[in-house]
Amino acid sequence: MSEYQKIRVSVRSICIVDNKILLQTDLNDSVPTYATVGGELESGETMEERLKLEYKEETGMDIEIKKYLFVIENFFLYNDKPLHSLEHFFLVNIASTEFSSKEKHLSFHWIPVEEIEKYEIKPKVLKELILKGELDEHKHLISRG
């Protein structure tokens, strides 16, 4: 039997405004890592519905989904347990860059794209795609670690 107990399906976003990308951190994490906004897909909902709901719940903002970008097959440790995740990414627009977190455990940051190499961004392959300007050039990527 595999060390991975199940495959988690999630939907995530790429939101870039004025050459800054929206990233979030979980304030409960002992080591700060940055991720894009999104969440786990629930049975009976579309990926677009889930992504819009995540933004509404976490930021209070509505988004416009521009297009589907790619999927990252991600293998990593979460709470010291191996996790296999399929993370579907969409390009989105947000109505305003001014908002506050609606969830106490989340902090949001607008990071200049040219500075993201300084940050621990998950999944790791995402940072490489953004820095290379290759968001439209891949459809399936694999990230380990």
C-alpha cells in the first residue's frame, strides 16, 4: 500500500495586479510558507464555484475567473503526513487590492513578482513558472517536496 492515503483535489488561483501576486500564509504554521488562494474541492460543486466561495469566505471579495491554467500534481508533507494533491490553477481578477482577512488564521500579502524568489512558496514548481513567465506554457506539472 502507498504511503499516500488519498488524493486531495483542490482549486487554486493566480491573481496578479500591477505586477504583484496575491499570496496567503497560515498564521498557525511554525515556518511561514506562502500559497495562492484556494481550497479543497467538495463533492457536488464545480472548481469555479469553490474558488469563488474561497475568495468570498477568506477576503469578502468577488472574483472574475479568466481562464483555467494548469494542474500541479503535488506530493508533500502536511502535518507530518504524506499528501498527494491535484491542484487546479485558474487565472483570476479581483475587484480591489484593498481588503482584510475574514479568517483569523490567514494573512494576505501582495508580493512583487520580481521578489518571489525570496519567499518559500508552495508548491515549489509554481514559483519557477511565475519567475520564468510560463503560466500559459504547461498543463500538467509534478512537484515533490
